[in-house]
Amino acid sequence: MAERTPLLVMAAGGTGGHMFPAQALAEIMLRRGWRVKLSTDARGARYVGGFPHSVEIEQVASASFARGGFLAKLAAPFRIAAGVLSMTLRFARDRPDVVVGFGGYPSIPALSAAVALKLPRMIHEQNGVLGRVNRIFAKRVDVMACGTWPTDLPEGVEGVHVGNPVRRAVKERAGAGYISPGLYPMSILVIGGSQGARILSDVVPPAIAALPMEAVKLLRVSHQARDEDGARVATFYAEHGVDAEVQPFFQDVPARMADAQLVISRSGASSVADISVIGRPSVLVPYAAAAGDHQMANAQALTEAGAAIRLPESKLTVETMSAAILAILDNPEGALQMSLAALKVARPDAAETLADLVEDLGNKDKADKEGAGHEGSGT
């Protein structure tokens, strides 16, 4: 009888920070001969375009207690319970060999079902501070994989530092040759993540416009802005003679990052991982409202390595941003050293390391079951 193909179920919430590491793991596990399913919600479904086509996408009922009005919050427990029941029935029909949660409320049903059915399970936490859902399940999983180190873990929970997996499109550009700033066309990439990007749309355009005109004429800006901010940002750039492309989401961020002399970004875990692996100087603006101030922790490694200028929101003005940009573009040798420093803190093999943990967990469970079977049969 042909051996059954092992099944990995990944559960991730609706932000790039959760979905991109899941995509990276899916790419590796498919190549290793596993079936892969992704459990997410409608928000997460916006990010599945880059996933390999053979990943089975399942939308599951879930809800957040942090969004919506009173009635939505009142209904949240019932939606989550419905999702847990649905996922438990699915797992009973098509039993996963390993379940991996990447955070966000949509990972509750899959992790809850895995606990109920005693399936091998693990969490990958991208940030230096555990998200709400991952903190709930931290003591109920077999492995806690950490993307940022050190990670603030509950007492009694041991973490394994694997780094944050990057997608194949990023890894293909790992250590891409860096062209230092100079008197020739230069590129700046501005990415704000899936939330809290408005402050970058408010501050970065006037900061770039305030640069010396000879520098402005050489710049090409790729600016990721929210839908509601896009038109005004594009208009501002045009009125100030800045060559800029403004979009709500760039599908080719890795290519644009590889071409950039400078990246201006929030310090979400996936963005920091991409910047490190490709190796680019950056100005990082941690999202002040992030739970546990985890974006400040995310930026720490790049900042301490001398690869990034960290600008807390409390110190962010047009003037400080303009000065930070100029400090990098006006110093070709320093910019090159920042690029090399970023590479030194990168973990380009994080996806492979995480995949090894998945396979080890699946194999251990298989061996335990086989051992129990032999004991039960008296052999």
C-alpha cells in the first residue's frame, strides 16, 4: 500500500507579518513532498496570491475582540466557537500530521482543534513580544519557534530561535549587490506594513521634498500607501517634482528592495527579515501602538548592528526624517557598511530551519504511535 502523504496545516491571521512566514514554510514543505493547507479568514485571503497554487486554502470562521462595535464583540466568542467546531470536524476527516500557528485570531480554531485531538502542534512567533493568541497557546504546544531573539516568553516556556522565514522571492535576492548612493539615479522604497502606515504617508513625502534639489532630481520613490491616502501622496510627490510610484500594495517588493539604495519602513517582523536578508540600509519607524511595543524590539538587531536608523514616533518629524535620509544618501561608504551590517544579522535559512522542526515533530509523533502500537500488540 502506498505510504500516505504527510499533511501540514498552517493557521495564520490576516496580516503580512503572519502570512509571509507561512508562505515561506509552505514553499519548503511542498518541495519536501508534504501536502499543505492554509487556514485563514477573509482578511488573510487577501495575501494568498503569492502562495504556491497547490496549497489548499480554507477560510474559517473567526473574530477579533479588538475590532468592530459592541454587537460584533458580543458575537466574537460564538464565531470563534463555530470555527473551532468546524476545524475539529475537518481534522477528524483529514488528520494533519502537524499543525503550525503563526498568530492572529484566525489561528484559534486550528490550534484549538489540534489541542482537542492531541495532534502535534507548534507556534511560530515573528515578534519579540508574543501576540495575544500565541500567548494563550504558548503552554499548549510542543514547540515554540521564535523569529526575533530574545523573545519575551511566559515562564516555563522554552523557545527555539529560528529567525523569520522569508519568501522564495526574497531569498532569491539574498545579499544582492548593493550600489552605494551617488550622482546617478537612486531608488527609495517606502513600505508601511498592513497597518499604521499613515504616518509615513504624512511625513516621508515632505521629508523627501525637503532634500537638496540635486538629490531630489536623482530619486525614484516607490511608496506603499493606504487606499485612502494614495491620491494625496501621489499628488504631493508630483507637485514637488519627485518621481514616485504610489500603490496600496506592491507585489514585487523583493525586487524593488533589491534595487533600492534606501528602505524606509515600519519595523514589522517580516519587513525587518526581508531588509536583513537582501541587505539594505534602512530608516525604521516602529509602530507605537503595536502590542507590547514589539516593533521597537524588532528593530533592535538592525539598529545595534549599525544597519538601520531607528526613529521612534515620538521623535518623528519631517526634519528628523529628512536628516536621516540625507545621512544615508550623502554617505556612500557608510551606506555600504549599513548594507553589509544588515546581512550579518540575517537568517536566510529560517524557513528551512522551521521546516526541519515541523518534520522532526511529525516524525516523533509517528514513532511514538508506532511504539505504542507495538506495546499494545504485545511484541
